[in-house]
Amino acid sequence: MTKAQSGKPAHTELTSDTKVTLAGRNPHAHHGYVNTPVYHASTQLYRTAEDYLAHKGPYFYGRRGTPTSEALEKAIQEIEGSACAGVALLPSGLAAISTALISVLRSGDHLLVSDSAYGPARTFCDTILSRCGITTSYYDPLIGGDIAALMQPNTRAVYAETPGSLTFEMQDIPAIAEVAHKNRALVLMDNTWAGPLYFKALEKGADLSIQSGSKYLGGHSDLMLGTVSANKETVQRLKDTAYTMGLCVGPDDMNLGLRGLRTLAVRLRQHCQSGLTVARWLEQRPEVLTVLHPALPGNPGHAIWKRDFTGASGLFSIVLKPVPEKAVLAFLDALSLFGLGVSWGGFESLVIPVDVKDCRSATKFEPGGPALRFHIGLEDVGDLIADLERGFAALAATRLSPT
Ligand SMILES: Cc1ncc(COP(=O)(O)O)c(C=O)c1O
């Protein structure tokens, strides 16, 4: 219904900040309560035998969907925009990746995967897809339209992740999609870093856009969730595959996804702003060789980021000038506000050493020094910088110590 018909603005006319607060909600279908209830459900009962035989009503069985799953799917669909024809919810980001791939590939197909892709996604391709008779080859994430040279007659899909979530290469998705589509191949993309608020993957040419909802959507490091947004071309295959494989998400986890969504815009804005403040500060540090953050003007991927993205998240890497490993460990151990742990997208700051030697085959990542990945959380940015200063002091102190 448009504004003219209802007197209220259509959701499509609203900004993302407002959309995330409204999307997927229908209070008056739930006695006026603001949030959709959490349906813990398996069996759904019918009033009569006739109703049962006719499968009367919008739902059928817990695994096939409830008002809770529908609320989250619709919310994500609205935020993706008009190019999105439907969303599937999966129990983790990795399950979203594997389900999306399986939904578009069959035995005999060839798949192109970005060399910067999340490691476990590669493992899925090299093991399970390989056993299914699907071959994978890896491409340089900077390839752009030159991916044409890698297309084989049986290439049916390209799987991209931009930026790479450890090494931050930016990919030219519109150029890759143009080539892929000319060759009858589909484009799948891991859009967890920016999410649909900052990168409209489906509008830029992807046919399936994947998010680990465990990251910013959940936002509190207490959720495992995956989502796949599909266009008209891929939605039925995606839904059928998720259903046939018996994949569904627990209701409390879907509710955490919905709850996270309501504050996503404001949280992401803070992650973006604090992330850039820390990244710029790190750029000036004498111990730092380079900062791998596509929203920084000097970054090789900056032009693509500026053209296609409307924001950045709080995840980026740095490369230190060469120092012994013990200096890096001293730096990490001296930090008290940065947790040492994998994953990202929660309210808290994190840091890990970057090691991609086991997940590269088409390219080499030789940055010239030890690399560290930071997630900048929602703490005060001045406190974070003071913590990093303590880390650099500990790193410098190792130079003075005899061993
Ligand atoms: C870029 C990226 N995609 C996907 C995943 C997998 O998500 P999940 O941990 O929810 O399975 C991760 C996890 O760290 C990730 O970093």
C-alpha cells in the first residue's frame, strides 16, 4: 500500500534507520504487542479433517515456518530492497554458505571461488562439493572483469566475499556479475562485512547474498545464525534446498536476530566511525607498515568501496613492520580491552593474528610483516586507543629485553 492509499509512508520510502525498526513487524496481528511472539512450535493442529487435507492456513509444521521465522525473513527481505524475492534462515553463517552453494550446483558443474574467501567455505568446496562431482578453482579477488578468462563451459557459479574478512581485498561485483551472467553462471556473495545496510549485493549483481547473522545482525556474541537472500532467479531453489535438507533455526535464535536487527543501523554507524578513528590512528603509528581498511582513501580497494558501499563495519587488519614473534605476542597480551578470539560483529573489541597460509592457492598474501585483524566494538574509542598504546609500549619493551 502506498502513502497515498494508507496515509502512512510506504516502507520503501523510508531510510534504513527507520526500516530496521519497522521491518517484519505487525503488532496488531499479535494483540498489539510490539514484537512478534517467539513461537516454540513443531505440530500445528487443524480444526477439521477437511482443513487438514486442504492444508488450510499459512503454516503447516514448525520446521516449515512460523510467525517468528516469517517476521525475520520478511524483515531482511525489506532491508535488502526490491531485488530480493525471499530469504532463507540457516543455523549458522557456514550453513548459509553451504546451502546457497548446494542450491545452485549439481554434479559436473565448475565453481569459481575467491581466494580470499572464509576458510571453512573453501573446505566445504574442496571436500563435500568435490565428493558430489563439483570442481572448484580459486581466483584472485582483484580479478574484476578478467574473470572471463577463467570461465569454463561448465562454470555455473562464482562465489565471492568482499572485502575478504582477513585480508580486505575489494572485489568488483558488478563487473564479475556481468561476466558470470553472460556465461550463464550465478553469483553468490558473502556480504557479512557490510550487510545489506551498507552493500546492496542483489542490486549490484549477486543472485544470492549470504550473511553470518552471528556477526552484526546478532551483535552481542551470543548467537549462531545464517541468512541467504535470493533474487527471483534463485529463490525457489534456495527455499527448496533448505527445506529438503531439513534446515531450520530455533525460535529463540530467530528472536535474537530480530532483536539485533532493531539496533543494527545505530550500532553499525558506531562500529564504522570508531573503526575508522582507530584505523587512522594506527596508520600514523611508526610500528605499522600498512592498514588494510577499504574505507581509507589510500587503500587499493577504496575506489570500489566508495562507488558501491554506503558504509564500513568495524573489521579491518593491519600489518606491522617486521618484528620478532615475541614482540607481537607481547603486544597482544598487553591489551585488556581487545579480546583474543575468532568471529566479530559483537559489541566488544577483538584482535587476532592473521594467518592465511592454509587458505590460499591462486594468490599469495605476503604483506611484509606480521598481520593482525581488529574488530572495533562499541567501547569508548579513546579507551581503545589508550589500550593499543599500552600494547605498543609492550612491543617496544621486548626490544630492550635480552631474550
Ligand atoms: C566472512 C565470514 N563468513 C561466514 C562466517 C561463518 O559464520 P558462522 O560462524 O555464523 O558460521 C564467518 C565466521 O567467522 C565469517 O567471518
